[in-house]
Amino acid sequence: MDNPHHRHIRSFVLRQGHLSDAQSRALEAGLPRWGIAYQPTPLDLDAAFGRSAPKVLEIGFGMGGATADIAAARPDTDFLGIEVHGPGVGNLLKLIDEKQLSNLRLIRHDAVEVVDHMLAPDSLDGFHLYFPDPWPKKRHHKRRLVQPAFVAKIVSRLKPGAYIHMATDWEDYAIQMLDVLNAEPALRNSVDGFAPRPDWRPLTKFEQRGLRLGHGVWDLLFIKR
Ligand SMILES: C[S@@+](CC[C@H](N)C(=O)[O-])C[C@H]1O[C@@H](n2cnc3c(N)ncnc32)[C@H](O)[C@@H]1O
């Protein structure tokens, strides 16, 4: 359908969720400072961060714990995080303050629209997608983010040599990710099949528990040609 007003299938269901007092305070104080408003026009990333440095996009940072750890461990890289969930945005703003991070900016909006309208071609050095909603029911698979058209769009926003790093604890989604990334001609796998967890991705609490229970986690690391 060519109608530009036709809403695309969303990869999330917006639950308002409870905001703690600290998260509300962080939203109020932090969003004007570290947030970038959604706008349907290209964003000047260097201007948004106030410097010229490698830029990495993350979609769906959840409560933002891993995002804050990664930004703290890689101060020479700028991270743009996108999330629709209010308490998560509030929590990451709180972490930015606690950890005194200056290399993180947040957008509270549907990431698909942000990628479509705000990010210029060849503008990113990396892309992170950690534990995206698995949409386990077959009739919901169309809501999964990792599909050929979405990956092609992300790849178009990456510079040559930039990386894509994904992780999931759903085996059939991991296989779908591997198939979709392998089928994208502009990408090459950095390893044969699934990748070892890179040092920069911290083990989440949820993941530690899952690993103790014998659940698997699959990482994927691809490079744009
Ligand atoms: C299962 S959670 C994982 C969160 C986090 N990455 C982690 O590992 O704990 C997936 C997150 O992606 C967010 N999300 C899904 N689709 C999104 C979209 N199109 N734009 C922005 N956020 C999205 C959801 O709100 C949710 O918080």
C-alpha cells in the first residue's frame, strides 16, 4: 500500500507501566537535557552529541542497564538509544545521571519511524539489538523487528565496515536472525554462524538466571561490506 498515512505493523504494544518517583523525576530533569525529540527530518548526529565520534544506534533498550554499562565502558563512542516504554526511558535517564555519562542520547518514539525519517544513509558505525520482543505466537511473527526489509533499511544507514550486533534467548528467533542477516547481500558474518558474546555486552541479570536454568543465548555479529 502506498498510502504514507498507512500505519505500519508495530513491533511493540505500548503498556504505560508504572513510573517510580525517581523515574518521573529523571524524565522531567533528564529528557530536556539528554532526550532528542522525534522529528520527521534528518538529524545531525554530530551536532546532537556535540562532537565528532563513532555513532552506534540501539533499538529497544528496555530499562537501559546494559546500555548504560556499554556507554560507560566505551566513552569514545556515542550511543543513540530508542525506546517507547516510559519507565525504561526514565530509568536510563537516572543511570545517565548516576554514572555521569555524556555519550548517550535518547529518543522516546517508535524506532522504525526514527530510522525511516531521522537517520541519514551511511551515518552509523554500529547497531545494537538486544533481546527484542520475541513475539512467540506464529500469528504475531510479523511484529518481529528482524525481517529482510527492516534489516535492509538498517544496513542502508550504516557506513561500510560498520557492525550489527544482536542477541536473543529465543532459539527460533535466533535462527530467523541468522537467516535474515545471511541473506542480506551487503552484510558478511564476522564468524561462522553464531558469535561469542563480545566483551562489551554485559551479561544481564535476566540472562544469568536464564543461563543457570540452562536456557541458551545467541549473539550475532555481522559487518557491512
Ligand atoms: C524484550 S525488551 C528487551 C529490553 C532490553 N534490550 C533488554 O535486553 O533487557 C524489548 C524492548 O524493545 C522495545 N521496543 C520494541 N519495538 C520498539 C520500537 N519499534 N521502537 C522502540 N522500542 C521498541 C520495547 O518497548 C521493549 O522495551
